[in-house]
Amino acid sequence: MPKAITVAIVGSGPAGFYTAEALLRLGRPVEIDIIERLPTPYGLIRGGVAPDHEKTKNVTRKYEEIALDPSVRYFGNVEVGRDVSVAELSDLYDAVVLAVGTPFDRRLGIPGEDKKGVHGAAAFVGWYNAHPDFHALVPDLNVRAAVVIGVGNVAIDIARLLVKTPAEMVSSDLPDYAARVIQGSPLTDVYMVGRRGPNDAKFTNVELREMGELENCAPVVDGVQLPQTVEDEPSERDRRLKAKNLATLWEFARRGREKKPKRVHFLFYAFPVEIFGGACVEGVRFERTKVEGGRSVGTGEYFSIPCGLVLPSIGYRGIALAGVPFDDVAGIAISNEGRVAPGLYAVGWIRRGPSGVIATNRPDGVKVAGHIAADFAEGAKPGRTQLAGLLSSRRVRTVTFADWKKIEAVEIGAAPPGAQRRKLASIEQLLAAID
């Protein structure tokens, strides 16, 4: 029988688990180790999916089945680049798969974006999702108006979370510290602003329709900005999806001004040029745009939105790891269909950038599993036994999947009635739950 191919998957989000699943389905002997920087698995499912989208997180049940497979081992609380290098992993494993995502915000590149009151989407979402990197953010929400720059699903999640009532969030896993700040805010108006038109918005129709079903908040859309039809879209599928969004926006526009205490304004054809104010944000200045030849261009006409909070949601970027070729402009690893170098691969957002939904990562895992099967007839490197020894010699406290289940039990036990869990937010709290 051929020796098992040893594979280290760096990152335990959807791309990492889909890769592990595809490897297990090859019908070849494999030994898979999932290495995660945090004690907790599941990546953006835990730290990025909105707290009120509980059903979306049910995919973790499938991931748990994968993690409990006898061929799979979970090494949590191990940071590649700090505790062990990519080069060292390549020495220990036949194949190393990077599934680290793109965890950092893209910057706007305009004056004023470093003022107090400006928080990138990755940081703000991480804060209200109890991500250890961001739980101490403490944003000031003592404001009447907020501007969300971007019109994708993350932007719409942020806008929705800011205006939901406590009753609407009762079944969510929104941490108590974030609930106190958000629900105690005097915020009445949220502006979502996109530089292109409605047909170029990236939110899904399910997310958009939710904005018309909120208890205390009304969607505000100016019909003047809406086209009558979807044009110049060669893909039948994309045309159908955009037509649904356009129909929903028209439905919002025809409602007029509803008598609700809060509003989310959908604005299009506007590009931010400056965040103004003193030390703190006082507003955002925009240039009106038009689309010519598929590009958004300025018209020379400007307007401002007064606000005390600015939340750019214009995409994410990865970070370079030593020894991994990196495209600094795109913010992703350089690869050829997932092949980075001999024995080194990339999947998910670090390969193709932040796009798609959770299941979009599955084809990446299948493709790279196929590469590994083609590149290795059998295994030749030791894998986990030597990794465990190396980490032990460096006094790295590793978290097993059984340890994670202890953390989960504590979080579930702390949940108030109707909620699924209350997350522990700091590394110290997470490790203490194991002890």
C-alpha cells in the first residue's frame, strides 16, 4: 500500500475545509493537518458571517465531520510565520496548502481616512463578531449618521446590524459588549454609497430584501438613480440576479418615506474624495460619477454627507508570508491555478481575491486536491509527528479539536434564552475555557 501523502492546510475557514474534504474523497491514503492561527476554527464563518445569519453558520456541522475524520488533525493556536515558517512546513509535509484568506481592509487612499471614527469593514465586522484581533476596538457609536462606503454583502450586513432592534437580534450571537454599544446608539441614518450604478452592486437579493423587512428602519432609494432594465450583461445568470436586485430597489423607491425612526439610504454614482473634520470624522465629501466604457468616471460635481462614523467596505487583501510569491497590488499569493511552487498551493481568497459566497471556495479545494493527487504518487515526508515535536520544543500551546469542543460548550452554556451561543472574545478567555 502506498504511503500516505502528508498535507498541511494553513487556515481553517471554508477554503481549508473544502480542500480537506476533496483530499479525503480522492480515495488515496492522506494525512491532513489543519493549522489555524486562532484557537477557534471556521475562519470567516465564525468571524465574518453576520451574527443574525445563524442558518449560514450551519455549514460548520459539515466542517466538524471533516475535522473528526481519522485522517485529519487540527492544530489551533499555531501561527504560521511566527511559530513555524512556510519553509519548515514544506520540509515536513509533501504538500502545503495556503488557505489563509485576505484578512485586512483595503484602504480608500483619500485624505482623512485615519481620523477617529473611521473603521474598515474587516475591523468593524471582527469587533461585532468577537474576533480576538478586534474585540477591543471600541468604536464610538454616539452618532446620528454613519456612512458605509461600498455596496456589497458585507456593507449591507453592517448597515443592517446598525439599525436592528434588540428583539430582532435576540437569537443572534452578537456579543453583549457590541450589543450595548450598537443598541445604545442614537443613530438614525445609515448611508450606503457605491461608485457605480445599482446594476453593479454586489449584494445578493436575499440580503437586499432583508432591508425592507426591518422593524424600525426603512430603506430609502431615489428612483432617479435607478435604470428601468438590466443592460449590457452577457451572462444570463448575472442578468437574472441583477434584475431581481433592480426590482427590489424599485419596490423600495415606490414606498416613499415610511414613518420609521431609522433609515438606510442607498446612494449610487458617488466616489469618496475626502473624509473631513478635525481629529474626529465630521463627514464625507463625494464626487458624483457616471459610467463610461465600463469605467466609473468623475463628473466634477461634489456633495457631502455629514456623519460621525465612516465604515469603508471596499474589499480585503492578504499579507505576504516569507517565501511565498505575492502580488502586492491584488493582495493575493501568485499562483498558476492554485500552484504556487512545487509542493506549495493556494486556495480561496488568498488565491483569487475576496469574491463569491461560502460555497465558491469548494471548486478551489477540488482543483488543488487534484493537483496534489497528480503531483504525488505517495507520501515521502513525516508530517504531523515532527510538527508536533517542533511546536512542543518551541513551547507553542496547541489547541486540539477536542479542546475547541470544550470552548464551544462554554460558549453554548453562556447563551441567553433564544440564542445559540455567546462567544469568548480574547485568546486568554478562549484558552481559559479549555483549562
